[in-house]
Amino acid sequence: MSQFSDAMQALVDKASRRVVAINAGDRDAASGILWRSGLIVTADEALGEEEDVELTMPDGGTATGTLAGRDPSSDIALLRVEAQAATVESLKAASIMKSGHLAIAVGRGSNGEIAASGIVKECGGSWRSWAGGLIDRRILLDLDLDSRAHGGAVVDATETSSVSPRSDHAIARLVIPAETVDRIAEALAVKGSIARAISASPCVRSGAGEDWSGRRKVDADGPAKRAGVHVGDVLTAWSGEPIRDVHDVFRRLGPDTVGSTVTLDVTRANQPASIEVVVASGP
């Protein structure tokens, strides 16, 4: 038991060397990960609208982090910090993490590192967030995570993965795998943002069953208008796949769909129609 305890502590100690504390104004304190020298990744929802945040670095010193870019669709934000951190290792892919594996979440608070342990509750393939972001793996942890560790690191018992956790339900925690963090952070470091497809505004149910009230507004300069979509059109299928609700649309409008052509099946004045639309980047 003593050896196991020491091994767990060693993992926490190593992970904490790249974890910072984030104080974003009126927001709850959170954590972030030293991704590259001078660059920190964290959960986008932990920052709110803040552009500059106060950081507590792994050595206990303080610094100011400035927003370099954010992607709400994957819940990843990138901060720049003038305090140069030591060279850090690349995040390790979570590809071999499986349900039942031990996982340790590491954050940082005002008194030092914060740690929690549990198991991987669920592990699956790629999926899209409600906002359309492509997440490389679905990983759900079963552990009681302090809110201050939100945006920090997660490692498994053999250090084979490092991911950025975010809040989910009361106990289980959804995490963003290192593969996704690297892919999004690389783009944010260069461009400051991720191209997001223009999406439909939410429709409301018109009554029983799966009927929807249709488009309430069509942007004058948007791709839907150019393709011939009208106010009141009821969207029923996306490139042959049935649309159950507006979230099905959001999930199909990820950054990687910009420039692609999709076929929308709609009902207009009780008559079926098909419209080809080229997905465009939003403002």
C-alpha cells in the first residue's frame, strides 16, 4: 500500500510541474496546462469573457495570461504568458486509455496542486460536441473533481495520456483528449480562432411528433440564402440522414465542414424539396 501511494504521489508531482492556476475575474478559479513554452491551454468555459487572467505558475510565481485564441466548439482556449516556462514534453495521446483504467486529475489551487483519482467510466471513439466540434475520443471519468482543477491535466497510471478535463455531471467528468488539444491549440496559436460553420437558429416544435416549425430567419448574406433556403422551410434530412432536432444540425456543422457541400431535404408548403448548400465560415 505504501509503494502504491508513493507511485500515485509521484505521478501527481510530475503532472503538477506543468499545471497552472487561473484566476479569471469573477469566474471560479480554474487550472491550465503548460502546452508549449509561453503557451497555456485550458477549458474555454473556465474563462468566460476575460481577455487577461492572473496565473499562478508551477514554481509559485505569478504572471498574466493573455487570451491568444478560443474554440467554444471543442471547449479549448489558449493563453500566452510572458513568463517563460521550461521546455515541456508533448502531451501524450490517450489512445490506449480504456474503461476501468485508473485516472488521476491534477489541478492547482492557491495552496499548491490539487489531485483526485478514479477510474475511466466510459471510453469510445470520436464524437461531436453540441456546438459541432470534433473530439477525437469520448472519455468519461468517474471521480469527484474539485472545480479548481477544471482545465487541468489527467494522466493514467502509466503516464500514457494527458487530457484537459471539463465539468459534466455531479460525479462523472468529461475530458478532452490530448489529440484534440494539440490539433486545436496548434491552429489557435497561428490563427487565434477556429473556422466555425454558420448554423441554423434553433427551431421550436410546432406540435406533436417530430415536426419542426422551420427556419425563422435566413441571413441575407449567408450560404442558406444563396442556396435558396426560405423562411419556414422545415429541415428533414442532411445529405440523406434524418434530422431529429436542431442539435443534429449543430453536430454536423463542425469547423472541418467549412467548404463542403451538403444536400438539405426540406418541406416547403407541404411539398418536399432538396437544396444543395455550401457550408461557410461564420464571422
